[in-house]
Amino acid sequence: MNFQDILADKTIKPKEKTELLSQLVLNTPAVIDELISFAKISKDSIKATVIESFEFATKQKPEIASKSMLHFVSQTLTEKAPRVKWESAKVIGNIAHLFSKQLEEAIKNLLVNTEHSGTVVRWSAAFALTQILKLKTSINKELIPAIESICEREEKNSIKKIYLEGFKKIK
């Protein structure tokens, strides 16, 4: 079954679609660019399912990620749909260590998402930003003060905790 059949099949439940797509991505990494092209022109629910499948797959095997995947999820951080934003952030958190010198767009968009009204969007942005912090690159000179400021404004302790744990890992 190809990815279009999986996504079009109304008898397959959403979580099952994500699992099937992530297995397809893990078993056939060459399908990633096709999925990205398809997701770009799809409605938000399909796009989010594709990105979630990337999140599942990169959690298990981050090295399957490509620059095109990083670029795609960095861009989709600016989409309107919260699920697209949070799944994209989780992918970035999973693969940031592979692309430590190519994270400018992702960081810029993640910082914007730290101000989002949705808790899950802010939580996912916090996860990705702390994964980037842990890389201990030169960007930390700018990122640390920005995250400290975000942490002071953040009302949810669960999100603050992510940032604080990230700070502990870099000291």
C-alpha cells in the first residue's frame, strides 16, 4: 500500500494512518520527499498526519531525516493549524542534532510559537528549543537570553520545567 492509499482510506483510523506512514518512512526513506511534496498541497489534517509520521519515524531513527525534511518542518511551524505547528516542532527536536548549523529558520519560527495561545504548541516549541540548546553551539549566546525571557513570561509550570531541565543540561 502506498502513502496515498493509506491517507485516502477512510476505514483506517487516524492513529493507524500515522503508524502505517511512519513504518513506510522507516522502511523506504526515499518516500520522504514524495510525502513532503504531497503534504505541501494537502489540507491541514493530512499535512499534520504526514508530519506526525515523520515525528514517529525520527524518534526511532533520526538519521532518516533529510535537509528537505528540516526545511519543510521549519516552514510549517508558521502554519495556522496548531497540530501542524506542534508536530513540526517535535520533528525538529528529534533531528536538530543532525543539522546543528542549519537551524536558523527553525529557531526563528520556534521562538514565535513560544507566544502561541495553545499549550501544546508552546510545549512542543520548548521541547525543540531545549534540544537545540543542548547542542551547545554558538547560537546559544543569543538563544539562552531569549529562552530565559520566555521562561519568565510562561505561565504553565509544565512548560517552564522543560526550559529549566534544558538549562541544567548545558551547565
